[in-house]
Amino acid sequence: MLMIGIIIMPVALSFAQEGSINGSLGLESKGKVVHGDWIRVLLVTEKFEVKKDTTIFGMDKHKRMESIMNAHIDFFKKVREKMENSGYVAASTLTTSDGVKAGQYYLVVTFPAIINGCKVAWQVPAAVRAGETTYIELNTKNLALPTYSRNK
């Protein structure tokens, strides 16, 4: 069961005979955790490089937002491209999923995932072990990219 953040929210990804992942998905905002509803979570078989622009913090607001928005679009395109390969997506869920073999995977969340008005993207390692449950948090600290919002 995958309940993707800091406080558990009910997003379930169960691996019938093999193992399961429990977790939560959310962003910290003003000292509180805001959870995402109806976010597609992918369990994928391989990681890809995510280039982080370390210069964004010195940019003016508009250039920074444009850079982050473009990074989210590139992240989405890479995931969509990889999804064309057979076996890349081991499981996909909003609430439930079929079983998946034990092994090393990555939890991927990409566009159009939005929490608290912010676009979010994650790519976090996920080990599925036979007969075991793994707990994973997708939160502000392990985002693949900075969040993006036109309103913030």
C-alpha cells in the first residue's frame, strides 16, 4: 500500500504477493503539511538525471519562475519518453495497483501534479522487498525540482 509527506494520506499502492510501500505525499507550507489529492504516482525501474539549476536563487522572480517551469516541463517530457519503454513503469496508482516483483525502483511524480497551488516533481528510490512493507515520504526535502506556482 502506498500512502504517499509527513502525515499519511490515503493513496494506496499494494503489491499483492510481493511486498508493499507505505508513505505519504505533501509539502510544508507555513509550518503545516499540505497533502496532495489524486496525484499520479509511478513506480519505475530506473532513475534518470535531473539537472538542478543552482543559479535560480540569484535570478529575479520572473526568470526564476520561468527556469523552474521549464525544468518541470523537461522532467515531464523525460518521464513520458521513458514510459514508451516496456518495463519502465512497474506500477502506477492513484489509489490501488496490481502486484509488482521485489526489486529496486523509483517513485516518480510529475506534471500535472499540484499541491497547494504548486507544481511538484519527485524521483525517490524505492525498494520493494518480498513480504515486507517499506515506508517512503515524498515531501519538500526530497523534491526532484523546486516547486512552481504562478501565484507565489
